[in-house]
Amino acid sequence: MNKTLTTLLFVLLTYWSVAQSITVTGKVTDERGDVLVGASVVQRGSGNGTITDAGGTYSLNVLGPAAVLVVTYVGYSTIERAVGAGGTQDFQMENATVLNQVTVVGSRNLNRSSTDTPAPVDVIDIREVTTRQGQLDVNQLLQFAAPSFNSNRQTGSDGADHVDPASLRGLGPDQTLVLINGKRRHQSSLVNLFGSRGRGNTGTDLNAIPAAAIERIEILRDGASAQYGSDAIAGVINIVLKETVNQLSANVNAGIYQAKYRFDNKKFDGLNYNVNLNYGVAIAKKGFVNVTADYNFRDHTNRANTVSSEADLARRQYGDPKMGNAALYYNAKIPLGKNVQFYTFGGLNRRNGDAYAWTRFADDDRNIPSIYPNGFDPIITSKIDDRAVTGGFRGVWRSWDIDVSNTYGFNKFHFGVENSLNASFGPLSQTEFDAGGFQLGQNVSNLNVSRYYKNILQGLNVAFGAEYRTERYKIFAGERASYYNYDPAKAGGSQGFPGYSPSDVTNKSRSNVGAYLDLEADVTKNLLIDIAGRFENYSDFGSTVNGKLGLRYKITDALAARGSVSTGFRAPSLAQKYFNSTFTNFVNGQPVEVLLANNNSAVTQALGIPQLKQETSQNASLGLTYTPSARLSVTVDGYYVKVKDRVVLTGQFSDDDKEIGSLLRALRVGKAQFFTNALAYTTTKGLDVIVAHNMPLGAGRLSSTLAANFNWMELGPVNTVPKLAGKEDIYFDDRERRFVLSSAPPSKINLTLDYSVDKWSFMVRLIHFGEIRLTNWDYEQDVYAPKVQTDVTVNYKFTKNISLSLGASNLLNVYPDMSLPALTESGGAWDPVQMGSNGAFYFARLGFRF
């Protein structure tokens, strides 16, 4: 495969070397004819752009006469103009009646394009991506569009079956900050306990946001805590909602998986379909309201029947959960005067799911044969309510851009259990249970102020602001039969997922206040310097101060070097501090009751486990950008991230342990584990490479992208406590270490070729996933060798308003290597790694735009 990629790259570079483009030059001025320094000039639909120099002039190579230039400057109306034959294109900007800002994550300079930032930023056009991919939700779209992003669906992982954990650059799901329209998004209330990704982490549920509501996604691949606060250790994902008006967009999508490993003659399963509508209404001269309605359904897949005998079978049902996901989102801006606007956005999401838990076979002592003669497969159901709303005012006062806003977000996770029983109740046990759940509410108020001084140096942007955030986390109990033990000689609670008991009930809150200063200066025409600092104080663990220095130097008009150094932090989530539960784990296929004890429990206090504290990080990056023409861009960025005092979920201590054994026996649990700052540090080193090119070919045009991520992680020593000295291998054992090390493949390479001609377009994509190693229950390594997935899509435009896409993801039906189901964390022949274990997915998409 590596030879294939090398050959294809050589062919593409041969075409690129002879590529031609049009050079456009000109000047940007205001209404009085005064030059505007730092105005953004960008070729629409690409990352190709520049800014005006001290004389207000620019020079830009664009692709062909059909290219459209987009010129923006804070406080002025945006201008779009076709290039035509090239030559000179001057622009005179007019004062905006409302603000038209260019928001690019990673820079608070509103005139900065993504290609001008001192840190790498990926800009993903969702309309383009959804036309060419079969994936229907945001996590899976990004999994196959951004090499540094990784997300795999879990199975048999309790709540993680219903909320897909995701990671950036191989770090934890909770070490990536998510923004919507530049405002902090709330996290999920779920803490991941099982599975090969996100173990012990709380992340953000990206699938609560419908792809149909999104214009683009910006991914800042750099530490940014000094700019945006907690969680931004790995980077920032900014989701920009649509602003279109007077246009109705509608899409109908459907797809189904091909089952390679099913022996019941059922070759296809896991039906997926999605329908969505988007429409915007203009308000006054520059205002709008844009609304999206979206419904996404996916059915179960089953990949359990991979062994020859039931003795080797851990589960009769292994695969995707069934899920119904409905969302209603909006985005609005309303002008209130010449330089003031009110904006608001947000939405509602409701998800109902059911996922199979581990099988209780007929002879299992947790089964009651009179109820289930053949054993049973418990079903864990979920009702997830997610909602968020932001409202704010943005205006210009004496050249200062002022933005004040408030954002409220809420996530509630309510569990149910079906096709189950409480063995301790006996033959009269009910088979359905309300198991309780948890919820998280977050409110963020912030003030952002910025000003661009065009006459200081070659342009200076000053930004400062403050933020106040409150959070509240609750656990609520299930019905009595879901958790109670009626007969001490038998297992109590609902099988598959014991409910939360009154002793688990939690109601905790905290607050924090933060302030930042960000200075970004074009010191010379070629040198950009960005300096940022941030102070935050948390009510539960104190204060932290972080800083960042970023540089970008233009060696030539085509070649630039960029880099940054920074410190960062992540506050432990309230779920990590206060989550408390008793659940059933399967070790070598045998059920064991496990207590997950919170920071204030009798178990953690008996052991002297300290209160959780914040993770801190040291980040560094260095890269090159090369744009010799409008047709070719190359970026290479290396990075280094050291995270100290990393919060993880410990290994499990048994009831025969001399320190806490008697305590566990009194609680009727076989094992206990907890959250601690167990790892002294983790060190991640990596490299991101992106090569993008487009060119005329025959009667059409070929666009090609090679995007790759390589990363290497090392784990430091284990931080333990005096009472557990010498037990580091239990405190954080090899299984837990491998879960952290395997947060992402060591390499992920995406080669995409997209050819358009007349009404047709054709896409071929090859995705290479590197080797993954996990430790199984026998404490031997399961090796998932490198694999390549092949995707193809054909799109045809019947008219300018109607199009049809047909295609296949994983066309060659490739799976990860198999393991023994009884020994994996998931109970299937594969843990959730690489491209997943569902196989080929065939899809159709019909799009309308009027």
C-alpha cells in the first residue's frame, strides 16, 4: 500500500509541477480612498488567500478566470467578485450596516484567513463532504475527512454505545475544546467506562449537532488553552452554522452494511437513513434566520457469529446499537442599527437508542430459565436530551469590536433496561427497568473586545475579554428493582445495566472566572507574532495561568514557516470527580460486580486517594506552508504535547486486597476502581502532512488531497499513594496503558482523488490505518495489523437544483484482524479500532436545492 501511495503521489506531483494559474493584484481602500491594511482577500471555496500590505495592496495567484475573490475587513461589507481575465482588481469597501466578520479559530484578528494563522487550521466544507461521503453523522464525517481526528463506534460499552467518543491527535476526548460559532459548547454528561477509546474521559457529543445545519468545521490543530480556556490541550473544533437565506435545501440519504461474518445467511443489515431540511429567511438588509430540521436513523448490525462453537462465544449480539436521532437547530443575526447586531443560535436534540449488553446464556446463574429458557441478551436503552442556546450583541464602538454573549447548554442521559431481569427477585421478576441516569448543565457568559490598528507596525490586533462559567452535575436514581438485591445469595439489580441507587445520587456544582489578553502583530510584512495569556480561577481547585507565543514568517510569497509554544490545562470534569456507580464487568467472560468510587467515597478516603486536580500541558509545534500557485498547497506541521498529572480510570482492586478487601466485601462488590491523576505525564509527538492540488484534466477538473497524521505516545511513571505503593501494576495496569496508547492509530493516511466533468463527479479515496495493539483479559496483546479502506462515490447533477450520489464506503469489505471474543474488552472479535467492524456500506443520496 505504501508503494501505491508513493506512486500516486509521484504522478500527482508531476501534473502539479506544470500547473498554471492567474495572478491578480490590486488595492483595497475605504469609501474615502484611504488604504486598508490587513484586509482579507481569499479565493472563495478554498484556503487560498492573503492580506493587504502597508500600502493596501495585495497579490494572489488564483485558479482560472472563474475564480471568485472574497474581500473582508472588520466593520465593512463583504465584497465578492469574479476574477475574469485577471490583471488588476481594486476594491473599495463600504461601511457595513451590521458587522460581517471573518471568524477563523486560532486567531482573534477578524481579518485573518485560515492560511495566515501561526498555527495549522483545517477548514472542512460540510456541503462538499456530505456530497461525497456516505457517513451521516458529524463524528463519522470527520473520522474520514480529517486524519488527526479519530472516532469509532463502541458496542457493549454501556453509555458509550449511544455517544461516540472522539479524539484529536491521539489525546483524550476531553482534551479537545468544541465551539459553535466561536462559543464554548457544553460536554456530554456521560463518562466513558468501557471500550478502546475515551476510557475514563468525558467528551462533547458532536452527533447532537446535525450536519445539515453546518456550513463548515474549523479544526485548530494546536494547544490553545491560553486563548480559549480549559480542554483545548489537543486543539479546538469550531462548528460554523449556516447563514444562507432564500434557499431551501433538502436531502434524503439511505445506506446499508454488507455483513461478511454472519452465518445466518443474512448478508445485509444496519439500515441507515437520514432526511433533513434547511431554509433561511432574510431580515432587514443584512439579517437572517436559518433553520434546520434533521432526522437520522440507524438499525442494529450484528457481527457476533465469528466462532465455531458457543463455548468461545461471549455475546450473541455484537454491533452497532439502534438509534433514532432528531434535531432542530437555528442560527440568526438581526441588525439593530448601523453597527450593532443581535445574534442567537442553538437547538434541540433528542436521541432514543437501544444497545445489546453481554449475553446471559441459558445455564448462567444470573438467568432464570422459567423466564428465559434460552438465556437472554439484555438491551440498554437511552433517552438523551441535549439542548443549547446562545444570545448576544456585537457592535463597533470607536473602532472597538465588542461582543457580549451568554450560552446555556444542557445534556441529560436517561437509561432503561429491557429484555432483562433481577435474578435476586426470582421467577416473578419484571423484565423492564427504569435505571436512572445523569445530567449536566453549563452556563457561560463572556465578553470579547478587539481592535485592529492598521498604522501600528504593519498591523496590530488587540483582543481581551473575560468569561464566567457555572456547571452543575446530577445523578438520579432508577426504580428500586433496577438496583436492589432481594436475595444476598444471588446477583441483584437489572442484568445488563444495574440502575443507579439512592447512594449514587449526586448534585454538585462549580464555577470559574477567566480573563485573557491576545496581541497579534504583523511586525514586518513577513513576520507575524501572536502572544496570548489567560488567567482562570475554579471554585473547586484554585487558579491557573497559561500563555502562548505563535510566530509565522514568510520566507517568500509562496513559502512560510510557522510555530508556537504554549502551556495549557484541563479541569477535571464534574463527572470524573463525582460519578459513582456499581456495574457488571466481564473478565474472561465471567461477570464481576465493580464499584466505581468517587473522590469522596469511603473507599478512596480509606486509601488516601487525593482530590483530583487539573491536568497541565506543555505544547510546541513547528511547520512549513508552501503555496507556489493557486493550484497547489503543502503544509507540514510537527507537534509535541506533554500532559502532566493526567486523569485516568485506575485498574480494579479485588475484594481480597488487604487494604480495602473488607470494605468491598461489606459493599457486596468484587472489585473497585476510581479516577485519579495516576499518570505523572504522557508525551505525544506527531506530524501532520497535507498536500492539496487541483488542475484541469481533459474536459474536466481533478482535485486531489493527500492528508496524513503520524503520532507517537509515551507514558511516564505512575503516581500512586503510600497505601498502594508496590501495586502500580494494578493501580494503572498494562490493559489501561494500552487503552491510552491506542487512542488513535500511530498513522492515518487519506488519499482522495475527485474528478468533475460536466454534470458528473467521481471520488476515490484510500484510507490507511496504522497498527493498533490492545491488551486482552489474558494480558496478552491483540494486534490489529495495518489496514486500508477504499471509498468510491459517483455524483450526477440532473439540474442545478437536483443531484444524486451513489457510492460505497469500505468497498472491498475490509475488517480489522480478529481476536478471541471472550478476551476482548467489547466481547466481540474486534475492539472498536481502525475502520470499525461493520464492513462495506452502500449508500444513495438525493439532494434538492431551490
